[in-house]
Amino acid sequence: MRPQKPVIIQHFFGAEAPVYSWTLDDFKHSLGHLEVGVYDAEEEERKDDRSYKGAPMTMKFVDYIDL
């Protein structure tokens, strides 16, 4: 492979793979309890020197999906 060249993998999953039937409700049920970081909230003033190592706020994943 050559560096800095995108790679597209086609037909990685079979036609019956569960990835094709996932819905947002599946994610809400299985991952909704997790806390996720929320970046670039409109309430915060943007800073050029900000660090992406920590999110300025968090929320439950189920609430994030419902935004």
C-alpha cells in the first residue's frame, strides 16, 4: 500500500450481515446508557487553541441520538 492513499474495501460483509439491518433503536437499546462526549456545543465560544482530549460536556448516548 502507498502511504496517504485512501483504501476502499468492497463487499467486506455478506448480504445477510447484521450491519445492514441496524436501526437507531438498536443503538438506543444496546448503547443508550453510555456517556458520550459532545464537542462544539453552541453555548461555548470557539477557541483556536482548544484540545480535543476532553469533551466540554457529556450526555447519555440515547439523548444524543434523539437530538
